[in-house]
Amino acid sequence: MNRELTPKDIIYEFDIEDMNAGEPLDSLPQYFDVIENIKTALSIDKEGFNVYLIDDFSKEALKDIMKYVNKIFENKPKPKDICYVLYEDEKFPKVISVSNGGANRLKDTLEDLQNEYLERTFKFYNNSTDKEKEEIQENIQKKRNELISKLIDAAKDKGFDIKSANNGFTFIPLSSGKEMTENEYDILDSEKKEGILETVRILKDKARETLEELKDIEARDIDKLKQIMEAYYKNEMSDLKQEYENRFIEDEVVQNYFHMVENNIEKKLIDNYSLSFDEDEEKINEIIFKYAVNVMVDNSKKGVPPVIFEQDPNLTNLLGNIEYENHNGAYSTNIELIKSGSMLKANEGCLVIRANTLLSNPSAYYYLKKSLQAEKVDVTCNRSYYDMVSLSTIKPEPIPIKEKVILIGDYETYDLLYNYDEDFRKIFTIKAECSPLQDIDNNLKSSLVFEINNICSENNFKILTGGAVREVAKVLSRKAQSRKKIYYDKYEISKLITLSNNRVCEENRQEISAEDIIHIAYRQDIMEKEILNNYTEKKMLIDVKNSRVGQVNGLSVIDTGYLSFGKPIKITCRCYKGEGNIVDVQKDSNLSGNIHSKSINILKGYISAINGGLTKLPVDFHLSFEQIYGKVDGDSASVAEIVCMLSALSKIPVKQNIAVTGSVNQFGDVQPIGGVNDKIEGFFGVCKAIDTIVGKGVMIPMSNADDLVLSAEVEREIKNGNFHIYTMTSIEDAMEVLMGTSDTDVQGIMTAINKELKKYNSKR
């Protein structure tokens, strides 16, 4: 059944009672299911339940996703800080997780502790108020002086002077009370030389005995001093150590670390004690300051788990790295040069990454998977050239992580990874799909109005009239290709309003009107203008007002991805005696796509049944898309092709003022097509350019009636009765509108067809 659609069926409606009544929804309509999937992933404390979100990426979409995840995290505990600390082996930093805000406190407290040890150790070395310590030191010095004096006297008795050396004492023979020179020694006879050497041997043995005795005395007394030193630290540092440990009541691991540091520092300082601070100073600093803290993640300013977007997910940005310093051509590193990446910063929270940017860094993708599977981040995975040339490198302990990853990408990427990457299937077990196509209802209207008002408020734009909001919705419905839905795209909304606001400001007006939105949304591209000029200059031949045999005005869409518009195509057919074949000029010229080739075969099935299907048709059909030199694909011209063939066979002309688009099956049932709005507007534009739109029209499948979202100009001409839209459900409907007259109905057309077939059958 065919019928002409009324203006009420065609004109787009989007009623808004109050522009100020818009209210935000908990989430955008297209994210309702997505949020539930993300909630599920975040609630499962188990490895592998990460999310792959199928969505068009935009700044607005990212902002919304992160807002929703933050909302889910509102009641979660504060995230912990992460530190690397040094124990005994500085080449193997260890991990400590500290309660929120405790990392920098740990670092500062350790530095305070070290400075206190240095200050109090210096004080102990130089303290003269401890009577027992002073007595022991004086006793050591007294005994040292006595032993050395005895050694000096023994040397003098033997005619030698004595001098202190690094490893003991040096004995120099005397001559006439003065040190013997080398020349004096050389002129001595061998017997005297031997006597001197023998005396030196005796004195050296004596010196060795003296030093051993001195060491024994000092060892006994220094042990006493070390006991005093131990008591000194216990007395001096006890309250301070307790104060520092009280700063970390909630972190037993930190308290244990401080116990270890304090015990080791005191033990080693006591073991190293040797009376002289100057001699011990280098070792003292080494002992005290060998311990260090590197704050890898400071969450002190985060009250909820972090939600982080990694814009450039290369290996360094994801895992972190170890930096190196150049010291006179030698590269070295230390704990302070370990840098964290976004995987650590997102610990206990959520990391958001774009799939295409991640996959452009294959090593980063590999180690992301490895880290999520192991639930650890190993900074050493990001090895650099300096690791090979450095003589001093470190191997930090891998850091445990608990976080979720949301990977945002498209269907194609998901299909590829799911089918060819086994790890991906195990890691990203939850697939969330964002559907921007949303049914128009009161909630959606309210959300759209709120979004528009919010964009205007945030950017200080002019306000939109109700008509302008309707046109914004209309643009979104055109993108959805349905008058009952909109393509809810915040980026598209923002772009449209921004450009319209700019136009209003240039013209010094106070509000954005429907005309402003229309002006921005329906601007013609140069390509579209040039093609339209081809029709007006008669370079593209088309008739839009007569009736012609074997000629139909079909409709096509030119789609470049960033631009789409419709244009009419003249489809022609010649028939001659044959065996029921359809000769497709496009196919024979290798200008036919697979879908179009299939549609031609479907036409054969339909045409073959015209005479009941008992015998072959005695006629061949020669079909051509005129002035088309590129590849033709799709089946939306099937109805036009059948009408064209039936016209050529019956000799009944087709009305050229009505274009037609539609797919068909072998039984003659008309099926829906895409791009219906572009096609109608394309024919409308050509009619307006080369003739007039009065009395013109387009015939479309009935199943496309709800897809009509036409420009304001086309709607206006339809409302005025100048332009017409017809619908069809079968080929008979198309025949009636395109070939029928007051004297000829569908039955009359079929009679004419059978009459012509008899003529072909009679010819040999």
C-alpha cells in the first residue's frame, strides 16, 4: 500500500515546555548500562575484571566517565601512599605502603632522625661532662704515653731516634746526637751496618709488642666507652624515637622500619667508635645517611581513590623508570632517581586509557597486561641504555597494585584483541558498550536542555531560544537517522552551540535562534556546490518534469566520512529479444560492488516470475547508471531498476518529477535503505536549481518513514503542498505512483507487459 505522507508525518517535533526546567540525570542516557558494568568491575576485588568500553572518544566523554567513576569511589577509603626505602643493601630498595598522607611524613621523619643521630653522636665524641668517659679516655691516653715513652727511651739507649709512621714507628740511627745521613751510613763498615740493622730488628720487635699492648689496653677501655655510648643513645634517643614512632600508629610496617634503622645505626656507630670524631666522621655519615625514602605516590591530597587518565601511555609514563646521573662520564643512579608511572599513581583506584594510543606502544601494552596479571609494577621492566653502561645500578622490588583499568576503544579493536590475544580475554573480562542512540522521552529532553544550558553557562554563551533547542535536537536526530531518537553527542552539541554563539556575537544579538543553528548545521560544502553546479550547467543530464520510457530518477549518497549529501542518478534501461538476462553495465565495466551485484541477481529472481516462471523471458534487459564513473555499491536502487525495466518492457513512461529509492527482495517486497534524508534533500536541491520544486517528490520505503528528519526548507515546502513524500511497501506501489495514470493502474501496466512479452515470443 502506498500513501503520501502528510506534513504531520514529516515535520520534526521536539516540544519543550520550559527552557529552565532541565535537570541533570545521574548519568547521561547512553551511559546507563556502562555505569552498571563499571560498578560491577570496581566491586570485584579480583584480578582480571577490567573494562573495555566501546565508545567514541572525546574530551566530554572522558570527563563524564571519570566523573561517574569518582562518584562510585565516594565512599571508598582513602588510598595509601607508596614509598621505596633502603634497608641494608642500597642496590635493592624495598616497598612500603603508608596510610594516606604518611609518605612525606615518613621521609621527613627519617631525615629528622638521621640529623638527630649525627648531632648527638658529635656531641658524644666531644662531650667532656661525662666523668666516667673522661676518666677512661684519660687513662687510655696516659697508658699510651707511658708505653710510647718507654719505647722512645729504649730507642735512645740504643742510639736511635723514633718517629711515628702510618703503620707503626720508624727508627733512625744517630751519629753525634744527630740523625745519621745516608752518606754517613754508606761509609760504615759492614760490621757496624750489621749492628745497626740488628738493633733496628730488636727495636721493631719492641715496638710491635708496645703496639699490641697498647691495642689491648685501648680495646678494653674502648669497650667500656662503647658501653657508655650505648647507654648514651638509649638515654638521649629513647623519647625521640618514641615520638617518631607515634607518628605512625596506623603503620606497623613503618614502625618496624624505624626500629631496624635505629638499631642498625646505633650498633654500627658503636662498633665504629674510635675516640676521634675527625677520624670517624666519614664513616659516621655513611652509617647514618645510608637509609633513604623515595616517595613514589603521594595521595595526601586525595580523599578518595584516584581516577587517572593516561594521555600518552608509553612504557615510561605507565610503569615509571630509573633515571641516571652523569658524573665525569660515569653513569650512576640511586633510590631518589626512581620515578613512578600512572599505574602506580592509580593504585587502589582506576586508570583510563585510549586503546589506540596504548596499542601504538606495543611494549607498553605488553607490560600493562603483565602488571595487571601479576598485580605488581616492576620499574626495572623499562630498561634503558644507561642500565648497560652504568657501573652502579639498582633493582627495586616490584610494587604490589590493586587497581582497575578502563580501556576506551572501538568495536574493531575489541574484536581484534578478543580473537587474537588470549591475555586480553582474561584481563578485560567486562565489555561495556556506550550507545549514543537514545529514545526521545521526557527524561532525555530534560537532560538535553540541562546540557545545553550548562554549556552556555560554563562558556558564558548567549542563551538558546526554544526553537534553537529544537534545531539542536533535530541535528542530533538526523545523526541518529530517526525522528524518534537522538545521537547524544556532547561534543557535537558543544561544537554546534559554540559556532552559533560566535555568529550571534558577531552580529551583536542577545540570543541564539533556530536560524543560527540551521545556518551552522546545514552549510553546503564546496563539493556539494560543485556537483549541484553540474546539474544547473547541464553537465549532468537529468529530467525532473516529463515522463520517459525506460528512465527513472534514482537517488544516491556521497559519503566522505566527514561529509554526506544526496544526489539524483539517471537510471536507464533498454530491452531486446533474449533469454531473460539482465546486463548490468556497471558490473560488466567492473564498476559494481558486491552488494550491487547481489541486488542484480535478486532482480533476476523477481523479473523471472513476471510470466509465472514456467519459461524463460524472451527478452534481455540492459541497465545503466548514466554518467557514473566510479564504483556503484548497495541495493537501494533496486526498486528504481525494476521500475525502469518494467517501463522499458511495457513502453509505459515513468514520471521524472518523482525520484525513488528502496531495496527489494525476490517477492517484490520493499525493504528499508540508509541515508533517506540526504537523498530526499539531494533531489530537492537539484529540482530547485534546474526547475522548481512544485509538484516534485520522492518515493521511499514505508519502513523509512520514521527516519525522516528533513531540513527546515524541505519541511516548509512540504507543508505548503509543493513537495511530496510517498511511501511504498511493494513494487506494485512504486508502479502505481511512478507509472500509473488516471487511465492506467497496476493491472493495466501488467497487461501492457504481457502484451509486449507475446510480441517477443512471436519473433524468431
